[in-house]
Amino acid sequence: MALLAGWCASHLGLPLAWVLAPMLVTAFASIAGLKMPKMQPGRKIGQLFVGSAIGLTLTPGAAGLLLAWAPLMVLTALVAILVTAVLTRPFARLTGQDVATAFFSLTPGGLSEMARVGASEGARSEVVALSQAVRVAMLVTILPLLLRNFGVDGGLSVLASLEVLPIRLYLGVLALGLVAVQLVRRSGANNPWMIGGLLTAAVLSGSGLVEGKTPAVPFALGQYLIGISIGARFERERLQRILPVLAVSVAMVLVMALLLAGYGVLLTRFTTLGFSTTILVSSPGGMAEMALTAAALHLDVMLITAFHFTRSLMVNAWALQFFRFFRRIGLI
């Protein structure tokens, strides 16, 4: 059913069809009580496919431009973390949760990573994991539709302009990506499947060694696997236990998105970036999901991904240190 929904949505020209339609079908099935298999392995493969596809959009000329934006990328990540801290106490008071659970539920990091890191500080892993799923599911659903109607199409059809890589060359990129995944994992960094595939393809494409795009089937498959892995998290029994908390999570995600959108508007005024781009670079959405949104809206996919890549590295690597720092200064 999820495959059929994705196929129909893609033929109707809906934004992020292969993510949203399978995600919604799987989420409704999970909420209805259907027992879902473990989707984590599929999400990893999906991240490898999507990461490689996004990395292949990097051109040799664009690599230097990304470095020029690096300070703003770090600032944007810090603003997102600060907004998280500001909303932590209201979230805790409204839900009756401790500040650790509130902070890691709102922090725009990895879906699983925040639950694991938060548990070391006494956070309720179940609440954190589902709140993170709500954040990603909401933003990947709302942002493409809003920006499609009210934003500006970037007109950068990078993926459309590239020739499809020959299958042997593409398989070689994936094989090198798998090696990079193991190296990233050994370094202790989170989200190694997305980062490994992204960095490998970006290095190959940015250096001019490889020029082309991911074949359509694995690109759609990667999005599908990410979509169903998000939807499968909305298990009926877990939702029933913490339904009041998730209602507050929805409200807090909207508040966070609005505050960061305000920061995005400021970026539009003081930089050369367009409105749709600044909204996406400042959004608290997931890296893979926002990269796919950028591709659907014909924006600078690599630039937007780089912003989220920077935030992902900073948040996933130092979320615990940020939490302890904010507690020490009395902000949370």
C-alpha cells in the first residue's frame, strides 16, 4: 500500500511524493494497531541512497562557495540549539516531564540519537523518540506544501540537468560510500549512513572524478525507506501512553519552526540567500528530509544540505554538553 501510494503521488506531481505518501500510509497503519517490522535497517539504506544522490550534486566550482558559508552555518546551528533551550522549560511545565526529557525531545538532532543521548541524563527515551518523530514528520509534510504555494521556486534543476550515472559507476560510488560509513561509525559520529554516502559522493563529484546523478529507482527507493521508517514509529500503544505529551510536542514544533523562520527572514535581509532557501536552512527538520525538500523546490540542494549537515554534526556530537551548559547557567 505504501509503495502504491508513493507511485500514485509521484505521478500526480506531489512534492516529496516518495517520502510523504509512504510515511502517511505506514503511520495510519501503525496508529490503527498493525504491528510493523523494525524499519531501522531500511532507514539506513535509504539514507545511503539519498546521501549519495545529494552528494553527487556538488560541482567543483561550488565546493569553495560552501566554505565561504561555513561561519553562517555554525551560527544557524547555534541559534537552533538556543531556541531549543528557550522552549525547554515551557515544554516541561506543560507536560509534567523533567527538563532532560523536554530538552532532548525538542533538540533538532537524530531521531534515535537524541533518545539514546538523553537517556544518559535520565530522559524518558520513549517520549524523546516519539517527539523527534513528530518533529520530522510534521516539517517534512508542512514545509514542502507551504513553500510550494507561498515560497519561490529556485529554478535550479541540478538533478534534472545531470546524466544518469552508468550502473557500474553508481555501484562503485555506493561501495565507497559503505566504506565511508564504517569510517564515520568508528569515529563515533552519529548518522553515519547519511554522512558516509553524502561525503563520498560529494568528494567524487566535487573533485570532478564522477559526474552524473543517481538512477531514478534507488533514489525513489531511498526516499520510500525513509518515509516508512518515520511512519512506523507511531505505534498505537506508545502513542496512547503519552498522547497528552505529543499534543504539546506538536505545538512546540510549530513554535520552534516559527521562531527559526523568523531567523530565516533575517538571513534573507542580510545575505544574498532567497526566502525559500533561508526558511529551509534554518528549519529544525531532518537533514535527509530537508535535502529532499530542497531538491523538490529546485533550490541549492548542496548548500541547504551543508547547513543541516553542520547542525547535525554539532547537535549529535555535543547535545549532552549543550544540555549541561544550559543547566549550569540556569537557562533550563
